Amino acid sequence: MSAATRTPAEAIAAGRVALGIELGSTRIKACLVDADAPATVLATGDHEWENQLVDGVWTYDLADVEQGIRAAYAALAADARTRHDAAPTTLAALGVSAMMHGYLAFDEHDELLVPFRTWRNTSTGAAAAELSELLGANIPLRWSIAHLHQAVLDGEEHVGRIAHLTTLAGYVHHRLTGERVLGVGDASGMFPVNAAGADYDADLLARYHAHVAGSALAGPLGRTLPRVLPAGATAGTLTAAGAALLDPTGALQPGAVACPPEGDAGTGMVATNAVAPRSGNVSAGTSIFAMVVLDRPLASAHPEIDVVATPAGDPVAMVHCNNGTSELAAWVGTYRRFAQLAGATTTADEAYALLLAEALDGAPDAGGVLAYNQVAGEPVAHLTAGRPLVVRTPESRLTLANVMRAQVYGVFAALALGMRALHEEGVAIERMQAHGGLFRTAGVAQRLLAAALDAPVGVADSASEGGAWGIAVLAAFTAETAESALTAETAVSQQSGQPLADYLATRVFADADTATTAPDPTDTAGFAAYLAQYEAGLDIERRAIDALAGGPQ
């Protein structure tokens, strides 16, 4: 029975489904798609969680990771039963995605050596600066190698006992499959990959090994890093222990092929069909970042730009900002509470729709109101800690519309500062796609992002599905590749990204409905004026950091 004629219940019963799980900053999401028609979402589930600031370190407890993926899968199974009167017992494929970068170090017995250090920590400045000079490439604060080298510089006791390093996606994948692997996109945020996008850069590994000779770090770094695989390669199978971890009821059976685990940046590129050269995307969540697939190397290194990779291995210029929509969400929450006190209870989506629509009535430059959304340090803006602020002069116009426009502009401001380097390089961008929950309210954040980037921005119907859907699509791609009898070695040789790009274009996005908004000249000029004031006012942030030095970093 073909995908075109079978029902969702029949696809689930036959095991012709692909599961994607993504561990984001505030939610763990699960998405089930038809493996033969991955544009079709059959069921979803999620679980809310939050990072914790423990002894000055942003972290998540690994017990919460296990509980969260089980809860998200249970919610997905319940959703499948509600929608289709069927829940999965076998899968064609599965995949795991999570927040990129960060630091998970284990000893030879797979014991976690120090609490998980997430991408949000900005305590690695000395290491990042030293590594950037040593390796001749920009090494951001949040990369795994920066966290490791900072531990070396600080003489942390655990360094000599490290047997394995990985990311959050790599950790969950190992728990489900027993394999220590990473997709090339996620791996490129641990350590620089080579020009072919096939593995870590061997020359840079050797350079680092020589640099730390005599330190407590035991053995060459390459032995501790996960093996690198491209999109389409088989990265193990769901084990019996992995199936039991996901579904303690015992209904889910082992055996599904697994795609390489990826970071949220890579799955965002897949979810927006932005894996081909000159395409790009913006992902807005707790962090916000722009990814542009390069058609040529950058002329020079830029501190604002990370060079990473697509899931297929093509080079990508990434502008990553630690702070995205968290502060905006807090403001929306305060207005929801006021509405509740006034007797007009609203859902979160209703509140966002009302307040974002109000932002469009604000002055193009937000009327002199500035919103700084930094709840954590922001390397792009050279801020070492977070101090959310709303700033205005007495003559500014304090209206709800201006406050909300300033808050949305604040989400995009640091990103716009970082994108300048790409403009200076003359990087060509044919299309920019956006995704994330912020874009569920049609036409508002999209319009203001177009103004901030001074470029057309597209949002597809699938934009709010996000990375859980993106990794489910990658899982379906791996299933098709495996079923076509391609070996992992053959897949590794296909580094151009075209097979994945073709798959997305023909199998996933062929009938996608994408709304594209061109920048409005008035909005563009207004945002430029806002950004000039925003940049000039960054010293207010720095003074607030100094004045409130005991606060969260």
C-alpha cells in the first residue's frame, strides 16, 4: 500500500513512521511523520522544562533529560491514539536533536564528570580567545572545545579522567542506540570540521594536541570525540534498552534505524528547506540564530560568525545570539496576568496575537523606546552577563504599541549586529526562511524580521513545527537511504548536500505553502534608527552588569 492511499492509522500500524525528538531550551518535543511522506505530521507531544543556574553554571540534570523524553513520547503516543486510534509499536526510523554545543564529559565508565554545561554559559572567554588564535578560526564561547580548554586552563580535576565528550543530542542518541556518533552539523559545534565536511579537521586536531602537551588532558582529542556522520547515513538502531527508556510500557519495539543526531541549528535548516548554497534561515527561540549556506569560503575570520556545517556537510556561516524570545515571553506573561485580573483570560497564543498585532501600530523606530533582551551574556554584543532592560528618554512615547515593537526589535537587534559581517563579506543570500513559535502569528514577526535583515523573509506552514519535525524528516531520509541499500560509506562520499537538498525539494517541500514578506522601506528605516540607538545604548547594559555584579551570568 502506497503512502498516497493508506490512512495514518495504517501507516502507524505498519510501522511506516519516523520519530523525531528535539530537546530545546524550554520544551522537549516529539514529532511522528509518515516515513514515506514526511511532510505529513501524524502526531506530536511535548514536555516543558527549564535550565537551572547551579553554582553559576547554566545546566540541566540528566535525570530530567530521561524524564523529559519519556514524557514527550508518552504525549505523542496519546496524541496518536486520539487522532488515529493507533499508537506506534514499531518505527521505520528515529532521530534525536538538541541544543547545539555545550559540554558533556564522561569517564570510561560513562559517569558524568561535571554537571552538563550548556551553550548558554559565557565563562569560556579566555579559552575561546586562545583557541581562535591557535586554530586560525573563530571559536565561540559556547563550543564544546572552548568548554574543554577552559577546564584545562583552570586545572579542573576531572580533565585527566575524560574518556568521552559529546553534546546533548549525542548523549541521548547513545542512550537509545549505544552508538557514539554525531551528525556533521552538531559535530561542527564541538570542533572545526574539514573543508569536505566529512570529519574533524585533522590538522587542527594535531595542532591542539601539541598545544596541550603536558596538560592533564589524556590522549589525543580525536579519541574522545564522537564519530562524524552525514545526513542519510545509518547511525545505529534503537536498542531494547533504548525502546524501554522511551516507552516504559513496553509497547515500543526495538530495531528502527537511527539517523545521525543533530543540533537544533541543523534541524532548523531542514525544517526551513535551507540546506542548499545561498539559502538561509533564522530560528527564533530561547536563542536566535541565522544560518547562511556558503557558496565560497569567507575571506577572513569574524568574531561574530561561526563556520559550521549543514547536516550534509556544506559550510555554513552562523550568527548565533544567546538571547532570543525569553524576555518577550516574560512581557507577554505580565500582560496576560493583567488581562486575567481584568476578567479577560487569554491563552498564550491569543496574547501573542493581540500584542504582536499591537506592535505593528507602533512608531517605525519604536518611538524612542529601547528593549534589551539579554537574560544571559551576549557575545555578539560583547556583553558578559544578562541584564534585561527597557530604556527610554523622557520625550519618548511610552505606548503599548511602542513597547511591543521595541520588544520584538530587541529579539532581532543583536542578530542584526552580527549579520553586518556577512554583508561586508558580500555573502549572497537568495532566500531567508524563518521558523519558531514567534512566527505562528502571521505577518508580524516576519515583517519586522524582514526590516531587521533588509531582506525578504519566508515562513512556511510548517515553520512552527520546528526542529522536532526537522529531525523526523532526517530520520525518514535515513530510512529511505538505508532501504535503497546505500551503505554508510557511500553516504559519506556524498558530501555536496545535493542528495539531501533534492530530497527536501521533491519529497518534503514540493507542495509547501510559503508566505514571503519583502521589507517595507518605512519599517527598514525605522529599524535602522532603532538599531543605531540600541548600539549606542549598549554601554547602559555594561554599566548595569557592573552595578549588579552578583546577578545571574
